[in-house]
Amino acid sequence: MRYIFASIIQTDTSQSAQPVTIDSSSIWHHMSDALYQSLYRVLSLLIAILPGILAFFVALVVFTVVGMIISALLRRGLTWVKFDNRLTRYQVSTEWTPTHSPTELVARASFWGCVLLGLVIGVSAFDASYATGTTLPLTLLPYLTHAVGAILLLVAGNLIARFLARTVLIGAVNAQLHYARFLALGVKWLVLVVTAAMILDHLQIGGHVVELAFGILFGGIVLTLALAVGLGSRDLVSRSLESRAERTSERGVTPPPTGTTGASDKIRHF
Amino acid sequence: MMATANSIPDVTPSSAPAAVELLVMVASMPPNQLETLLSRLSETFATDRMLIAVPDAPADTHPTLRIIATPATKASWTLTAADFANSAELARKNDARAILMLGPEAASLTSTSLHDLANAILSSNTDLAIPLYQLPPYAGLVNSAILYPLTRALFAQSVRFPLAIDLGLSVRMAERLAAAANRFVALHQGDAIIWPVDEASTAGYSIHEVEVGPRTLPHPVEFDLNAILALVAGSLFADIDIKAAFWQRARPLTSARTPIPQPPMTEAAADIAPMLDSFRLAYTNLREIWSLVLPPNSLLGLKRLSSTDAAAFRMPDNLWARIVFDFLLAYRLRTINRGHLLGALTPLYLAWVASHINITASGTNSEHHIEAVAAAFEADKPYLVSRWRWPDRFNP
């Protein structure tokens, strides 16, 4: 009896254990297969992209180093030939007065030119590697190439905004406009808004929404400035025009240049 | 104003002329003024040894004078690079011994003044005869505030009007100035400003200051003070930059000058309120830009000034000297765009003018104050030289 029961239990156990053992190994097998395939795909993609990434960084590093060498050589060479002094002596235009010396500008321009060239070549290498590699879509690539242009736009926009804001501020202060800072701020934001719109357009983000938003924002800023200047300084403008007209009628058709800015006629600056 | 560099016609007098001793270059001026000037010249100098070059030759009203016409160029209130280039070329062609350059409104100069200017070159070894004008107290203020003190401190020349519009030149001085001018003329910048005193100092030529009495100064063509101040100060700063190797060597002043005697002030002082408004507005708005150029001490001084009443408004001489030197350094170092830099100088200059008017109104002789300002520039020259040589050690 005991043997029979034991055999039944054993049989049951063996009968019930048999399918469980078979199912578990099958699932694990499938799972491991799937995992292996995923891993294979990831590694394949990585292997396909890796040379491109490597090529990108190698190109960037090599051209940066080349840029540093060229920049240093140019700086030394131009200093040796007294390039700044010669250029000052034979200055073509007095209007263009950059913040840095011409030697420094040439050296920096050569360095950043090399870095930019490295970036372009790196991206090209990356692109070529991608094209010959995997068939998976890589939607980030267009953005990567456009991002370089966008960064340049951002830098240029910021520089122009700062330059124009400062120009307007100084000009407005010297013209004794009390809203000089406001005017400069308006100009700065106008340029920054234009820059932002250009960057988004360049990156192909937003589409028509950006154009529309830009038009509204730009128009809004211009209208605000026009209203602020027109309404806020109406008296100032009319007084200025009246005094100018009076001077013109008193002294002839064209006002003589006294060289004074609102001060008494007794003062002669030159 | 006078003539372009390459457009001077050949002089072919009818009869065999005597050698030209004096070449007189006359600026463009109205016919009545030109007539007066020609009469004075004919009274003052031997006409057979003088050649007069005028842009618009008058009708034959002075048959005894040898006059040649030079085509008029762009009108200017001061002598330009084209004028210097032309004068040297004409002097070379006519083998002149001395050149007398007369600017616009030169008819207001007396015969004695004309004689003294020319005679300084003809009868001595002087290379540059420069006039000492007797001007009203509030005239030529840019000259008093910046040009004269800077020239005196850096080039050790006590010439009161470094940008004089009448000059006596020896031939070698004219050649030297023409060499400097031709660089601009070649770049079609014939209206650039040339600094004769700086050139003469650098070349080691002798300079003689001649008292010419009162003179009517021409009005600048440009109406805007900011534009003219930027033009003149920028030109001087650039010239100082080029000649840095010369002026950095310490030199004693060649001769101590006595202030020009001035009649006591009879009329009321000029209104300084607009200038102070301009300065205060600038202090509110341009402080950030000034802080890039000026050290904290100067900014503190300006802060105090901005809250000072109009009646008590006085800019210390050493503060003004330090401001000009720091702007000169910023020009050299290109701390900010040079156009912006010179634009930011205008309100500070107006503050100095307001202070100068207040000081003279309180009884101080105008010339004494200008001499004190020049002395402050001289005293602060070591600061300029140090920062010029080692700018990083003295960053504001």
C-alpha cells in the first residue's frame, strides 16, 4: 500500500514536473534569444556608429590641435612683422574698430576656422559611416549638422545684439534721450528675437508657428517702442523741433554748426 | 579745403620770376575775405618772392601777386592730410624756402601775425612756427581739455594750440608732414587730421610758438559734437599709439609757459545746466560701460560729481587727467569698440566743461585753470606709462 501510494505520488510528481521543466526551458530559451538578438542589434548599431563617432572626435581633436598650432604661429609671425602697427598706419577704414588687435583677430579666426573645419569633416565622416552602416533610421543626424549652424547663428546674434544695444545706448544718451536704456533694451530684444526665430527656422522646429509667433512678437515690440517714444516723449520731440526751427529762422536756411549740445552759444568746443 | 594731392597745375609765370622764397597756401574762403587776406599779404611780404596758392583764384585784382589756382576739395575747418601733401608738393616744384599755411577765416589775422609766422621760418632755424591765438574764455575747449594737456604731457611741448589752423613750415617739416599725410591720401582719406607738433617732436625739429593775437575760428562742418570729438580725440589717440616708443621715454618740458593774458570776464558765465543734465543722464545709463574703462577711484569720483549741485560742481584736475589717460589706454587695448569708447567720453568732457565754466566764473583765470589741468596730466604721466607697458597689472 505504502509502495503504491509512493509510486502514485512519484508518478504524479514526475508527471506534473515533466511539463514544467519543458516550459521553463522554452521561455528562458526564447527570452535569451530575444535578448541576444536585441543585444546583437544594439551592438551592431553601436559598431556601425562607433567608427563614425570616433572619426568625428578624431577629426575635431586633430583640427583643433592644428588650429592651435596655426594660431600660435600666426600670432608669433604677425607680432614679429609688427602687423598691428602697419595696419594702424595704413588703416583702410576708421569706422571698423574691433575690440581685439588685428593680430589677435587673425589668430583667433584661424583657430576657430580650423575647429569649424574639423566639425564639418567630422560630421561628414559620421554621415558616411552611417550611410554605409546600419539600415536603422537616425533622425538626429540632420539636427546634428544643423546644430552647428544654429550655434553660429546664436553666437553672431548675441554679438550683434550687444553691439547694437551699446551703440543705441551711447547715441541716445549723447542725444540726451531719457529713455536711452529702454531704447537700447528694445533693440537688443529685437535682434535676439530675430536670432531665435532664425535658429528655430534653421533647425526646422515649429514650422509656421515660429514664423507666426515671430511676426507677432516682432511687430509687438516695434509697436511698443513706437508708442513709448511717440507718446512718452511727444513734448520733448515737439520742443526739439521748435527750437531747431527757431534757430534756422534766426540764422538762415541751415543752422551754423556751433559744436554745442544745448549749451549756451558762448561756448565753442572747437 | 585746399587741393588734392595730384591735381596741382604747373606754374608757368609770364615773365622770368624770382625764386620763390615763401609759398602761401590759402584755404577756401569767401571772396571778400580772400581780398582782405591778399591785400595783407601784399603789404607784408615782397611780392616777387612770394607765391600764393588758392583754391579759387580771384579776378586779376592784385597784378603784383603771383597767384596760382588749386582746385578746391572737401571743405574742412582744420588743416587736413590733403593740404599737407599739396603744400609739400608745391614747395618742391617751386623750390620754396618756407611755407605759410593759412586756414579758413585767416583774414582775421593781422599783417604782423602773418609776418611773424613766416619770419619765424625764414629768419631762423625753426621748422614749425605755430600760432598762439588769443581766444575768448570759452572757445577751443576741446583743445584746452584734451589736446593741449595730452600733447604737453606726452610730447613735452608746451604748444597751446596743437591743432592750429595756421602754420609756418620749413621745407623739411613740410616733407615730414607730407610723408605722414600721403599715407592717408593714398587710402583716399585726404580729410584725415595730421598732428604737426607730434611729428616735429618725434623728428626732433624745432618748434616756435608765435603770438598772433585774436583770430576768428571757423565752425566745424560737422554739426554734431559727438562726431567731431570722436574724430579729433580718436585721431590724437591713434597718433599717440603710433608714437608710443617716443613719448614713453621721460622728457622734461622744453620750456615753462606763461599763461596767455586774458581780459577779465565781463559777461555772465555760460549756462551749464544742459551739460550737467547730459552728464547725470550718462552716469545713470553709461556706468556699466565706464566701469569697463575706468578704475574704481574714478568711478567713485564721478558718483560724487553726479550728486553735486550745479553751483558747487568742480571736477578735480587729477580726476580728469586720469579719465583721459584711462580712455587712451582703453583705446589702445581695445577694451571696448573704439566708436563706443569715444562716444562714452563725450558726457565726461561736458562735465569737465561745466566744471571749467564754474571755476572761471568763480574768479579763477581761465588760462591758469588750463595750465593746472595740463600740470595734472604731467604729474600723472607715470601711471599712463606703467599701464601702457604692463596693462594686466593695473586692470581697473
